[in-house]
Amino acid sequence: MQPDLARIGLVEDDPIMGGSIVQRLELEGWKVTWWQSGRDAISGIEGIASVLDLVICDIRLPDISGEEVFSELASLPNSPPFIFVTGHGEIDQAVRLMRSGATDFMTKPFAMDEFLRRIEAGRRTTNSQLRLKGYVLGESPAIQHAEDLLRRYARHDLPVLITGETGAGKEVAARLLHEVSSRGAEPFIAVNCAAIPADLLESEIFGHEKGAFTGAQQRHFGYAERAGEGTLFLDEIGDMPWSLQAKLLRLIEAGSFNRVGGETACKFRARVVSATHRELGLRDQHSGFREDLYFRLAVLPVTIPPLRERHEDITWLLDRFLETAVSRSDRRIRGFSALTEEAALAYPWPGNVRELRNRVERAVALSTSEWILPGDLFPEQSIWGGGSTVFVPLADVRDAAERRQIERALEETGGQIAKAAGLLAVSRTTLWEKMTRLGLADRARSTS
């Protein structure tokens, strides 16, 4: 499908490669502006940044580097997305640029069909496209930023390290990364390094040969082998024994491993994705984690924020977990009462998303009403009375309720302030003031 009057900026000093790219992109329907030096690109892009859908930039330029071009232009309002074209020796630099906000990178030489696919995936997203994007991890800007990062990482085979508190949803994020990657049809093998005894973990990951140790009566294929060309997900990687970390480092660097008791190297073809709630990057002797392994695992890092920092996701998750729990039971539950939603928004959720899911499942099982009440979701007397009661400022409860109703009205009206104000029975000015105070001004449609 051809892009609709889309515009690309190309920064490439090689006249042969640049000419070839321009010719092909124009055949595909793109309008291309080509600069052959970094400084020309900076001065040229500054004037048309808001109308460019994408910038394709070589890292090695004759005057300044592509990284300097990106750094100079990244602070512009409405700066366009950047895809970098790199040589093999510049991959570390390209990865650093992705962490800084670049959309993607491609290594020379590349297939043109894959190049075009990356361009279409990386082009600027319009407001209407954002509404149709279909985020699956949540509604909050924080989790959607993490999901955007995962979808960008999915285009590469480099190791990914997912960090975040226990219960925040790291495995869910890893599964999403696998599903949207080119390996999605291959196995997703999850290993919890904290749940398997240390003396068994090596055999479970790498497998063993018959007779390798007492009780090894036949050959056993480990998780690394069973992952095939899919994803090997190592959860709680920070709990992996020191002695096994060296073998994991070899697995990643050499792309091969030996079964326990085996002499023949086995080819490792899967992608490694790991997760931890620990601070593995701390430079101290007591971390218990190899620094060289940390840097190999954290080539592409992403953090899943805790639920207390994602207020917009609380009611969104409540509804989805309720739907799942009800589908597995014979109960008729219509939803959560308004008081229950307010209580959920005021609760700090120390156990994160896992705690929220568990509470919803328990409430569905125990509720005696068609509506889940606060006592169903939070049966502890220490919260609702008979102990040290926790009070939340009324202003916080009011703001949370207003935010939720405004978001629903904007969703219903496609971001049109006038129509949303009518649904909420307030003036347009009052609604805009509340949206600005609650950080919702960007939800308005630009034509409103």
C-alpha cells in the first residue's frame, strides 16, 4: 500500500546509495528531500520538521555525525522520527540512539523490501492513527511508551532486558515482544530462574546427556534447545547462580552451548529476553551479577512502570480482568460500583498488576451482588475499618473521578471538546480548564 503523500528526509553523502534510495522511494509514492551533509540537513530540516513523516540518516557523514544531526534536531517541537543507516562497526552507537529516542536502525547492506517495511512502520503516527493503534498493555502514557519501545525492539534480534517491580507485568511485556516480532509463530519458552533449585537450573536450561549424573537415565532437551528459533525468556535473571552466568554469557556471545555431560556443541537460534526486579547494573561487589553479562543482556532495555505510577490503567485493567474472570465462572457480574472504582484509584497497589488481577478474581468468586463493592475488592478490615484506617485526600478522589469521566467523554466524542462538554453538562471553557489541570489537554482533537 503506498503512503498518502508522505514526505521523507534523506541524509546520505554517498551519491550512488542516496540516488538509489531516492529513486525507489519516489516510485513507492514518497516525496523525498535529500541532503548530502549533516549541517545542510540540520538547516533544511529545521524549516520543514513538522511536515516530515520520517528522516533516514546515515551515521557516518562527511562533516558531522548522524548522531549530532539527531541531537540537534531532537529538541525541535514536532521533531520527525529518525531511522539510522549503519555499518556493522556502528551498531552500538545505533542502539544508543534508539535509547535516546530514534525509531529504528538498519545495518548495511539491507534488502530493499525490508527497508521499505521499516520505513512504513517507523513513519510519524497521526492522532487518528494513535487512537486506532490498539495498545494492549494499558492506557497510561508511561505504559504506552514502554509498549512503543517493545514494538520497536521487536524488529531486531538483540537481547532485551525488561526491568520493573514484582508483579508489574514483565512477562506479559515479554510475550508481547515475542508475538509482534518475526519469531511470533515460534516457541516462547519462559524460565523462572528463582523458582528452580540452583543445582537443577543448568540442566533445565541447557539439557543433559544420558548418564551425565545420577538419575540422568536419558537425554534431556533443555529450555535453550526447546526454544528453537523462538524466544528464550529468562525471568528473575538476577537470581541466576554466579557459576551459571558464565555459561549464559557464552550462549549469547557464541550462539552455542553444550548439554551437561555432552561434548558436542549445540547451535542456539533463539532470541534471549530477560527480566528482573533487581538493580543489576549497580557497580558493587555485592550485586552477585557479572557486569559483562549484564551489558550483553541489556543491549535493548525497557522498564515497566509500577501500577501506582499508571493511574489511568487501574480502571482499564479492572474491566479486563473482570471480563476474563466472569468468563471462567457462572456468576453474573455487571461491573464495579462507583465507590469500588474510587477505592481502587486511591489504593497504592504494592503488588502491582498481579495483585489487582488476584483481587478481581477473588471478588468475582465471593461477591453476593451483581456489582462488585469495595468490601469485595478490599475485604481487609485494616483498610475499611476496625484498625488503622487509611484515608485519602478528597481532592485526589475527586480528581481521579473527574479524569475518568472526561476521558470517557473524549473517547465517546473522538476528542471533540464541545460535544464532550455537552455530555458532561459543563461549559467548553470549564472542560478545557479541567483538562489542562489534569494533564488531558493533548486528548483534544486539533480541529476542536
